[in-house]
Amino acid sequence: MTTTRSAVALGVLAGLTAAVVRRARTISAVAPELRQPDLWLPLSIGSRLELAVGRRTFGARVTEPVAGVTVTRSDVPGGQDVFGYEPAERTGGALLWIHGGGTVLGRPEGDSELCSRMARDLGIVVVNARYRLAPEHPFPAALDDLLAALRDLHARAAELGVDPARIAVGGASAGGGLAAAVAQRATDEGVPVAFQLLVHPMLDDRTVLRRGTPGRGRLVWTPRSNRWAWTAYLGHEPRADERRPYAAPARRLDLSGLPPAWIGVGDLDLFHDEDVAYARRLEAAGVPVDLHVERGMYHAAELELQTTVASMKAFQQRVFAALGAAVGSRAA
């Protein structure tokens, strides 16, 4: 009995040691300034229980708006509520911003600081939209809410001092993927969109079906989380055949006629390959696109490090500069 217990203990210790070694190897690929202690935690979402925990932690995140911006909340006909951020001086541009969270968690209040800073620094009106989350509300619930928010922004353009020809859509992670879907559907339905700002966007459910690229997708947003989130959003496991338009933006065959785009992603991000492929397809279809790949960056690293790490501050400045050039008159 003692020998058996010793063997089990040695086996457990060997397994833990191997896991630590693998994690150390993964973190060694991260840019030195981005190596945070929490990267050692193997966090992911793969069950309702883990989703509930995520919603109480990351999903409950709230940030405060910066000074110099008027913040309002309003209900959208046929949609959810939105937060508006109006700068004292306006350029006439606007952005519909969509928060991330894998389509399964998060809320607009978490991006109040970012949205208000965009409004203040670029002189644009930013509308930060709420949308229904999966799995309680699978596709197309979120997209319907966001199209309603975009239509409402156009309807209120005059009172907001916004030029309807200078309205962009944008988001990060799942919000970036939803922004790409909004741009596609808006184009098909004749709702003007001037620009799409796609920050490490979640674009392609088929990534779940492909063998992963070594070194990518091991931090923050993992293949396990990706499979669970896409299954929740689609209402079924990702599969080779998905016929519903806009369900996964990367599945659209004809990308011609879509708005100009900026796409930024880290080279350690699970979404790297699908984002680069989408950028190349946009370019091949004649859509102006600016692609930035950040070396040594894992998924959403800029979320917490944009004010303390020079490379993440520069990454965020690229986001602001692209948006400012597209619909504002000045960049941060």
C-alpha cells in the first residue's frame, strides 16, 4: 500500500513538473515586458460553472469615464441600452463600440474609460452598446441588438452632431468579430459604415476545427474557451458547414464593398491566423486594410497594460490613430 501511494505521489509530482515546464516555455515566448504573474494560471471557460465564475470576475469589470466627456445612457428601439460619450469639441465622426468577452460575458460598463478616452482624444461621439449574451441568447441575438444600435445612431446623428457618412464600427476580441459581422450586414442592408476597427477580432469558428499553431492560443484565450464560446454563440458545435450569413464573419465568400479596416493582433494570439487571413482576403477584394501584428503579444494584453507598458501603450495609440484618421480629425 505504501509503495502504491508513493508511486501515485511521484506520478502526480511528475505531471505537475511537466505542466510547469510547459507553462514556462509558453511564457518565455511572451515579450519580456508583458510577462505578468497571472499568466501562470491556466484559466479557461469550458462549462456553465466556469462561465458563471468568469461573469462574476472579468464579466463584472467596470471602468470609470475620463473627465471632459458627457456620458448618457439611452434605450435603443428593438435593441438593448447604450452608453453615449460626447466630447466638448466634436469633429463630426462617431464610433459604435462593441465590448469583448467571447460573446458569453462582459458588459459595456467595462469599456467606459476606453470609450470616453476615444471620444475626448479624437473629438468623436462614441456609442458603447450592450448586447444579449450566449448561451442564453445564441446567434443572431447579439447581432440584431447591435444593428439596432447602429440604426439608432444614424437616426440620432443630427442631434448628436454626427456626420452619417463618418460612422465607424469597432470592438475588441468577440466585439471585433461582432463589429466585422455588423459591417457585413450593414453593407448588405444599406446602412452606411465608414470604417471597421477590429482589435484582435474573433472571426472564424473553423479555428476550432483546425490543428493549432505551436505557441499560439495558450494564454488568456485558449482553444478550449474558443470551442465552448463558439458552441454557445452558434447554438451548436462548430462544423465544416455553417450556412447562416454573418454567423462567423470569416466565412463570407465575397468581401468586396466592405468598409476600410484596421486589424491588430498579437503573434501569440489564438486569433492570429484567422485575423491575418481575413486581412489578406479584404485586401485581395479591394478593401483598404491596415494590418498590425504585435510581436510577443498574447490575447488582449493591452487591456490591463496600456497605461504601464510602452509597447501596449503604442499598440493602443495605433488603434486611436487608425480611428482618428478614418472618422476624426486628429489622433491621440
